[in-house]
Amino acid sequence: MPRRGRSRRENDKGALKLRRRSWGWRVAALVAGLALVMGLAACGDDDDEGDGGGGESRAITIQYVTDENHPYGRAVNAFVEEVNAADVGLTLTGQPSNPTPEPDLIDQLSGGSVEMATISSAVWDTKDVTAFQALQAPFLVDNYALEREVLNGEIGASMIEQANQQARNIQVLAIHEGGLRKPLGRDKAFTKPADFRGATIRSVQSQVLATGLRALGANPDPLPLPEVYQALQSGTVDGMEANFGLIAGQQYYEVARFVTGNVNFWPFPTVLAMNKDVWDSLTAEQQEALTTAAGNIDDTSLDIVSSPSDLPQQLVNCGLRIVTASDADREALTRAGQRAIPQLPAETQELVRQIQEVKDNLPAGAAPPPLPTEPTGECELGG
């Protein structure tokens, strides 16, 4: 009789062969897939060499309000170069001339719409971060040698630690300097307390600076930086506190006539900081590169602002008059400014005391070179 079909045993054998053949193909496919993945990973390692752990490179922009030639910008450029050279998968870029008022820039940094910024220390107390106020107590830090001691020592470290406790969702990395601030007068010189009484003086939005100017008898006006030139030009303000870099960069020499060269209100540091969520998202290697470079930026900035410069002469060539206050008038200004100290928070007063102790024990440095008083050529700024 003809066979009508395969036996159950034969069918079982055939099914077993098919299952073996199927598993064989699956194993072969799996091995091939693993080989492909390993090959791609090897290629990825070659392509991403130096990216801080095999991931994609992270690009971060550092926002700040001054122009690139200001000491803020020059120090940021040095910081950027050092971090990028570390080759840890971070590519930093400085972004100067941000038009945002600096208190708002703090909000953007905290909220994450800005990843990284350097923001003048004076404005942080408008956001309840009082850690930096003592740096700008009136006539306290009046030379760069003292500021270097403060920023590089325990006081500077404690300010950063305190700021990281006070700031919301912000990681503070460093403090760096922009230049000692001096009285700039629109149409009169400010050399003694009587000159300040009733005068409207532009200042950044800052509790500590406003307190200091009121102690001198002035009315502080917290104008945003983009509005200051017009205010000086129109006479809305009688003057401002400014350093040579700011006067040159914003061309205030066109609308203000006098700067008191030997009166230093306070330094004008800026605070380098990063959004905390961004900081936490970085690798340990990337954080270390940022921390290392941040540890150098204060000295870099102080070297910039304390180096011999022809900027004062250029300003004089452009029509600015650099005047000198007498020793008696400088002492009177200091006494008047000290009336601001008891109005500051208790923790700020304690830091003022510590800075004063450092100041009292600091050896007297060489007298600064005399500032120019006469033009020597044509105005070459602003071209």
C-alpha cells in the first residue's frame, strides 16, 4: 500500500531538525550582531577620543554683560582656553555684551535658560545672596594686593561656600576682578564728601553699593548699563562709579569730564557660576577641569587689571580729566563711607572685620605710578 503520510516519529525528527537549523541561524545572527556592535564601538572610541568618557562633546556658552576687551572678557577668554585645552568633552565659548540686566541674568542662570555666566558680585544681594557684599564695603578693598590675599585665602573660599548655600540652583565656581571703581563726574569732579551730597550717582542694582553711596550723601540710581551713556549725556545722573575699562569700553569719556584717579570706592569683582542642574550633569572629569581653571581665574584677572596700561593716557587723550583728591579729603571720604558698615548684615560685617584684619597686617606696597594729566596725542579710542 502506498504511504499516506509520515509517521509521528518521523514528523518529530523533522521538527527537531528544523528547530536546530533555526537556533543555528539565530546563534550565527547573534554572533554577527555582537561583532558589528563591537566594531562600531571601537570606531566610536576613535572618533570621540578625548571627549571625557566616550560621550558626545558638550558645548556651553558663558554669558556676560561687558565687551570682550573688558577685564571680565579677557579673563573669561583665558578660562575658556584652559578648559577647552583639557580635552574632557567640554567646548566653552564666551558670549560678551549680553543686554540683560544682571539681576535678571541671575534668574536666567538659576532657571536654566542660561547655562553659565559671570555676573558682577554687587548685584547678587538683590537675590538674597549676601556672600560677596564685604568685597564692596566702601573704601575697604582699595588695592589689588589686598584683593589677591582675600580671594586666594580662606575669606574668598568662605564667600564661595556661603554663596552656594544661599543661591538657588546655582553652582558658584570663582570670583574674578574687573577693576577698582572710581568717581566719574559728568561736569564736576568728586573729590570730597561735599561733592556727593545730593548728587545722583549711577550704580548697578545693588544693596551694598547703594548703602555705600548713601553714606556719602549721594542718591544712587540703579540704571541698567545700556541706559547709562544717555543718562550721563542728558544730565539725568551727575556721575557714576566706574573703572577705566568701563569708561573706555562704553565711551563714557564722551559724556563725562572728570575721574578722581586716587579714590578707589571698591573693587568690582564678578562671579563665575553655572546652573546647578548643568553642573550635576557633567562627568567628574569635566567638573575637575572647570574647578581647576576656576582656581586660576582670580589671579589671571588681577594680573590683567594690575598690569601697566596705557588706557588712562588714552582716556586723557580723548578729553577725560584725571584729578587728584587730597589726603585729607580721602580720609574724610573713608570716614563717611564707614557709616555704611553697621547697616549691612551681621555676616557681612564679620567678613568686613576679617578683611580689615588682613589689610592691617599686609605690608605696605609700592606706591602706584602717577596717572597722566595731559594729553600726548590724538584720541584713538572708539574707532
